[in-house]
Amino acid sequence: MSLSITFHGAAGMVTGSKHLVELNGRRVLLDCGMFQGEGRDSDKKNRHFGFDPRSVDAVILSHAHIDHSGLLPRLVDEGFAGPIYATPATIDLCSIMLEDSAMIQEMDHERDLRHARKKNKVLDPLYTREDVGPALQAMVPMTYGQEFEVVPGLRCTFTDAGHILGSAAVNLVAQDDGHIRRVLFTGDVGRYVERILPEPQPPLPADVIICESTYGYKVHPSLPEAEEELRRHVYNTCVEKRGKLIIPAFSVGKTQEVLYTLNTLSNEGHLPRVPVYVDSPLAIDATEVVRDHHELFRESVQAELKQDPDLFSFRGVEFVQNSERSKQLDHRQEPCIVISASGMMEAGRIRHHLRHALSNERNTVLAVGFCAPGTLGHAIIEGAEVVHIFGEPVRVKADVERMSFYSAHADRNELVRYLSGQDADTVERVFLVHGIPIAFEGLEAALRGQGFRNISVPKQGQRELI
Ligand SMILES: [Zn+2]
């Protein structure tokens, strides 16, 4: 059997997840994510896949986050004509997220054209809204636990990865002439704590593992600690300092988790009476998709729905759809909470809020997610005194706080727990992807401690026979 894997993204870094599996000449792409946060470098990598999209027979998509799904419209536009396998909830989320990604690119492109001195130097968007439909039409729904044939000799089963709604680990079995190779691609792994989604389901036994490493270097706090931490941030900023609490958050997953905690605090009478604005059209749509898929919630959360039919809404919440209303909020001086996207602060309405709020020390920016190096979010978290937003310098005088509880990613101990059902003696190779150097080092040491061997961090474009 000729089986290989080439790492075309999330190799030594956290974005652009894209791994090409080749079995006896057939090609299957695991994820087709967008590179983010490195300006021109990301753009270049997004324009050149490193393989011919026409030569790919099928795509298996682990989940809807843009760093895993964001280049699918471009792949189809460049000639990929096969099926894209994903869970039903992932397909629902992709339909709003890819549309949003295309719209952001079109808007950025128009803005670049307005400001550019040499119009012919402005690059086209990676894709437009017109390109999204064909990618969605290629999607084929597969539920958790349903085994299906991807190409002759290669079968796949999704297991629930507990990361965001619909997220899956990809369990592959390659079979040829009596030989069997089992490959596990974890996608992004979720948490083992009391949150909206159930904990990750154990993946199937594998000979080769491709494992995400985002938080391989740290351990997250518990839920009661997180609820108290969020309450304290609201109180300190909105009551003590009379300022705005700005929470940049991924529209999918993180926004609903933060709203869920605020809803709990509100039900318990622990939330000060301040307006809460959810200012992201994508987050509004995503919250609808999450509400519609309540069958995927953890059982204890489904039980809560009997007492409180809407876990993402409470007194004082306003979902802001139109951009005029969003601009009004920028100029508001009264204490309030603003939850807006994108989480890495690179795109979307959050940049307008930050431009107005960062230079006032009464305000607080509360980072609740991972920000890749090179992003605006990363600069703010790392303590930059001045940042550039829309090309203008902005002084950072607001407090900057962080919470890691809302990460949708497993921490080091949870990743080890996730792989604890695997037999370390029979696993031949472990490839660590989707991380930063300290995360790879932390996770590698932890996995070695559990008896795993042959652990490596592949480089961009590296091909391995497995
Ligand atoms: Zn993800």
C-alpha cells in the first residue's frame, strides 16, 4: 500500500489547516483552512495551495472555523470537483461563515481600492460571495459514527470532537491487499468541562495520529473560577471604572459560551445592570444555528432549557444587526459590555470598537480566545503601547485582561486525556500540528510521559510516508 501525508498548512503554526492524504494515487484533503494574521505572507499562501485542486478526489472537513474551512470556495473555483464530507451542523455553520468571509474580503478589497495609489497593485479577493454556493453544494452530510467510503480503499468515521457545534475528529482506515492502516486526525479538540457542548468522544484506535497542539503548554481554569472571573471583570470595568468592557470573540462558539455564562450570572442575580451588545451579524446568525441544534448540547444544558428556553438571551441584551446602530455604540460613553468579532481582532466590527475604546483608561479589553502571532489581538495582548487600526496609530490606555476558560481548545491535560484511549505501544507516529513552538514542546513532553514515541512537528510542505 502506498500511503502518505503532506502537510500544507497548520504546520509549525496555528492557521491554514490543510493535510493531503494520498492512497495508491488517490488524493483526499483533510480540511481546507485559510491562513490568517501574517499579512502578505498569509495572502501568498492562500493563493497557492501547493497542489493542484483538480487532482484532489475528496475533502473531509473537521469543522467550520475559517482556519479549517475558509479556502473551500477557492478550491472549488480552481477546479476541485469532488465531494466535501462534513457533519450536518458543520454544513449549516459553513453556509453563514463562508458567506461572511467572502463579504469581508469584498469589503476589504473595495477599501484597498479606495486608498491605493496604484489601483493595479491591489490584489483581488481570494473569492467572492458568488463562489460560496458551489462549495456548499459540494458538501455531503455525514453524522457522527456513520462510516463512509471516501475513495476506494479509504473509509472514514467522524467522532464528536467537542470543540464547536458539529466539530469532528476524522478517523480513517486505509485498506489494501489485506494491509490496514488507521489514521486519526483530531481536527480541533474541545474541553472536558461543564459547558454547552458535551465533552469530546474518544476517537478510534490509530496507528498514526495527527494531533492539534494549540494549548499544549497550559492548563485552563475551572468553570466556577471562570464565572467568578467574568463577574469580576464586569464589575471592575462597568461599575468601578464606569467604562466599557470590550470582549472580542469568535462569532461561533466563543460568543455563545460567553453569553451562556452571562445568562447564568443574570439568572443568579450576579450581573450588574448594564447593557450587553452582541455586535456581529455573523454571531447573530451563528447563535440561531446553535439554538436550532440544541440536540447536540450536553444533557445538563438541555435540562436547563426547561427552566430557561433561551440560554443566550437575558434582560439587557441587544443583538445589533445594522451597521448604523453599531457606529452609535462606538460613540457611547456609558458603561456597557460589547461582544464583537473577530476574535483575533483582525477583521469585522471589533476594529471600530477598539479604535474608539483603546485610548481610554476607563475601558477594558477582555481577550477570551487565542490570537495568532501577527494579529492585532496578539499585539494588544502582548502589551503594545501603540497599535495601528485602519492605518492610524492608536494609543493603548485601556486595561487589557485575558481569560483562557473560553478557549474552545483542550488544554495540555485535556489533550493527553483525549489520547489516553490509544495504545501508546502500537501508535507508530504522532505528528503535532496547529500550534506555536512552546505548545509543541509542552505537548510532546506530556505525550512522551504517556509512552508515545516518534513524535514530530512537520514543516510546511513536508511529505511523510505512513
Ligand atoms: Zn477550530
